[in-house]
Amino acid sequence: MGTSALRMNEQIIMNHKNANWLEVGLDHIWLPYTQMRTAPAPVAVRRIDGATITLADGRQLTDGVASWWTAIHGYNPPALRDALSAQMHQLPHIMLGGLAHEQAYRLASRLAGLMPGQLGRSFFTESGSVAVEVAMKIAIQYWRNLDGRRRTKFVAFHGGYHGDTFHTMSVCDPEEGMHILFADALASQYIMPLPDTAERQAALARLLAEKDDIAAILIEPRIQGAGGMRMHSPAVLQCLRRLADTHDTLLIFDEIFTGFGRTGKMFAAETADIVPDIMVLGKALTGGLTPLAVTIVTDKVYAPFDAPEGEKALMHGPTFTGHALACAVAMAALDLFERENRLAQVRHVEAQMQTQLRPLAGHDKVADIRILGAVAAVEAMVDFDIEAARAWFIDQGVFIRPLGRVIYLTPAYTISDAELAQLTAAIAAFIMLL
Ligand SMILES: *Cc1c(COP(=O)(O)O)cnc(C)c1O
């Protein structure tokens, strides 16, 4: 390294102490899904409480997104903060290889009690994408352990999103998903239309009857989130359960978005009264405080792994599996569900969004309105400048981030009537401008 390079590094080392951390850091940070050159700089945040984001310049925004749908109890809730802090003092984390800590074991037991059906065995990871990868790995190995069958492919659906890692990209919507650039590097899967008509159900049934390499069907039940808050009926899920049973394949629910009350029930599976073979949870599991995700399987799926042969073990082990801080927060978040009737709050949020957003259905610039649980999507008929829209919402004192033509709300379940009214009014005002 030449001396000028060394000098430059010294400059960078000094820079991280600069008071203007945002401007300096923008030269070094790489942001998600962002063209760094053209995207407007993000707004600096000083603190977060409930449904309020306080910006560095003192302005306050009412939040309609809950940080990628995670902060369902509101921001910085004292109960979660206290649980994190208590755990931090005693045992921040210790690896699960050869050692055990209370929080991961208690959380696994508690999730087993909470899940529908016989979903009783939990594998912890630190991101949703990895938890979906683990589900796919389990499905492939399930057939191999069972009787040596080689089934390595998945059925997934148009409009779906399951993560950004390589195998999860292969099950996202191939065109509208965000990974088209990688198409030739991805495993090929069977990506089908959702079976929401008799014709599509028949097509899916034919595929399942013809192919003998399908390890599992994978779906985001009831709401495809990142794909634009698209909703489908419980009948679609009941059809998938039936087809999976008839054609002897597994059914995986990716409830990373829908889990923990978002659709009005604790899990979207319950709205269709069916149980998947594998369930994936993440996002709201810790109320957005710490990363944590989990892949949970039924006794049936676990059985072929529970064998004397070492090679039948699940060969997966993230460094931070079962992170103690995250598990402690998840336990406290589940306490909040017991203490504060979150599901009633979701119904209340849903009713208010129906009252305040449904009337927009008559507007000629509105293509569709979809509301389920604490999710509302207003789909515009026309394209608009998404960055300008995001900035406009901030000027109105709200944080709302449209996805394409879809303006959506996924607020904290604890949001007040007045705060939610501010969000719905901002959406109505935006529609009038189109
Ligand atoms: C967010 C999300 C993922 C990916 O989770 P990460 O924690 O971002 O890796 C996967 N599936 C669904 C349905 C999601 O909403």
C-alpha cells in the first residue's frame, strides 16, 4: 500500500468520528436495494417510540410501516427493552454447540405450545431468508432420510417473495421479483399461478401428478407481502393442503410476514384452519428489536431425522443460532400477546382502515383496495414517481413507503386511532393528487 493510500485510510479513520455521520457514512455504507448514486439520502432518525419516529432535525413522523413490518408492539416498548437489558447483564449469548442457555430452550417449548397442530420442533436462525433456506434443506433431506428419494425441487407462486439468498431467490417471482439479473445462476423451480381458480388448481394437480422431484410446495399464506400485498382466500391454502396430501409432498408456509397476528389470527394458517408441515417465522417474532427467525416442523417431518445414523442429522449450524438476547426478547414479546390482547387490537386497526380507506375504492385512480388484519394496500391505477411520493409523505408528517403502485400500511398493532387516522388521511390526500 502506498503512502497516499495510508494517508487516505487515516482520513477515513478520523471521519467516523465526524459529527456529520450521515454525509460521511454515505461514502462507505452500501444500502439495501438502492442505487447509491441516484437515490435521495435517507432521513436521519434520532429516536423511536410507539408509532413515532423522531428525526434528527426534530420533526416527528407517524409510522405506517413498522420497520419492514416487524415492530408490531410499537417502537421501543419498555417490556422488550427490559427483557433485553436483563438478559444482556446475565448472559448475552453462548453458543448452542455443547452448551445450553435457558432462553432458546424455553422459546422452543413455548412456540411448540403456540403453533397449530403438531408443529413442535424449532430450528433458530438470524434472518428470514436463512430460515427459508433451512426449510428447503429440511424438505429435501426429509425425503432422502425417509427412503432415499431424491426430491430437490419446489413449487412456489407468482407474486411470491421468500428472501434474497441464492436458493430463496429461486422461489421468488421470476419476473416481478427483484432478482431477474441472477436468473441464470439460480436453481430451476416450478413457479405457478396461485391456484385461485378451478383451472389453475387442475394445472397444479397435473404438475404434482407428473413430477416425482418435488420436495415441497412453498407459499406465503393469505398475503404475498413484498410482492405487493397481494391477498388470496383461505380456499387457496386448503387446496394446497389437499394437493400436498394427495400427491405426497410437503407444504411449507413462509409466515415471516403474516405470523404473530398480522392477518388477524396468530398465524395465517389458522385463518384457513389447516396446518403446514413446515412453518417459517421471523420479522415480528422479536417485535423488531433484534434479528431472529425460526423454522418449525411437525413431528411427521422430524421423524426421519430422529434416527441412529449420524448422516441423518440436519447439517446446519449458524454461529448465532438461538441467540440468547433475541430469544429473551421473543419470550417477552409473547408475554405481550398474553397480557395485552394484540389480536383485538389488530381487529380494531382493521375496522378503522376499512372505514377510512374503503371509500377510496370509488376513485378513478384507484385500481384495487385490499385490507386484511393490520394490512391495507391501496393500489393506484397509474405509475407515480416513487421517490417523490416517499418524500411527499414525509412532508405530511408520516412514514409511508409505496411498493411500486401499491401504497400500503402495516402499522404497529398498538397505534392510536388518531395516529392511524393521520396515515389513512395522508393516503387519501395522495390519491387525490394522482
Ligand atoms: C422479509 C421476508 C423474508 C426474508 O426475511 P429476511 O429476514 O429479510 O431475510 C422471507 N419471506 C417473507 C415472506 C418475508 O416477508
